[in-house]
Amino acid sequence: MDAVIAGLIGSFGGVIVGALAQAMHATRQRRWQVEDLERVEKKERRNRLWEDRRILYAATLTSMDELVDAIHQSLVLSSREARDEAVGLLAERVNAVSRRVSELRMISESASVMDAAVEFLRVATAFSPVASVEAPQPVRVATWNEMQPGIHVAFHGFHAAARDELGFEVPLPAPRQPAERGAGAP
């Protein structure tokens, strides 16, 4: 009888030890699964944020380019009506860049991206479009030629900072110098 009792105790002990081992294994496995899930979610969030930044930076560059085009047209076009139309677009274009800069404040983690965006906006809005439209052609072209290098540097500064934050390893191609564009080119 003692052997039967010892066998039952051993069996129950084995069941208890097995159950405890299985519970410990299940707990460990669940912890590993949770950690894996958290890593995957973190990577997906990082990828979504990267894609959101890429889209916003591209849209900001487009807005900046449209503003530069409106400034250029308001100063260089020979037709008064065309210049007036371009000046009419300036406020809309400045607002578009300003909205993009506000969006950048929410999504960018790079101070250099923000500084470059603000610098572009400062440089691009540092002239009086109404006074420039009223000026004679040589003065307007001279204003454009004076503004263009600063705008060019600010635009490419933002572009380079955005690419740097996004982690692009291929360097930004060397931009054409403003003098290559000429007064009549956009």
C-alpha cells in the first residue's frame, strides 16, 4: 500500500511540477510575444512617421517652389497684367508655405529642418511685391537678381536638411547656380 501511495504522490508531484513548468514556459512565451509585438508596432510607427515626413517635406518643397515662381513672375514678367496676377498669387503662396511650416512643427524632429524652413520663409518674404511691381523693368530684374541667391540657398538648405533627417545616403545633387537661370528663367 505504501508503494501505491508513494506512486500517487509521485504522480501528483510530477503533474504539479509539469503544470508549473508549463505555466512558466507559457508566461515566458507570452512575454516574448508581447515584446515582439511591441517591436513590430514600434517599427511600423517609425515607418509611418518616416513616410509622413517624406510626404510633408516633398509638399513643402513644392510650396516653396511655387512661391519662388510667383516671386519670379511678379518681378520679371514684362506684362503688367501678368505681374499683377503673380502678385495676387503671392499671398496664397506665402500662406501655403506658412501652413507647411506649421505642419513641420508637428512632425519634424530635426531643428535643422525647422530652421531651414523658417529661413526660407524669411528670405522669400523680405521684399515688397507691390513696390517691386510698380518699379521699372531694370529695377524689378535687379530686385530678382538680388533676391535669387538667398532664396536659392534657403531652398536648397531646407532640401538638404530634409534629406538628412530622412536618412537618404545618396547626397543631394549640386544645385545649379542662380546665375545659370538668368532673369527670364523660372
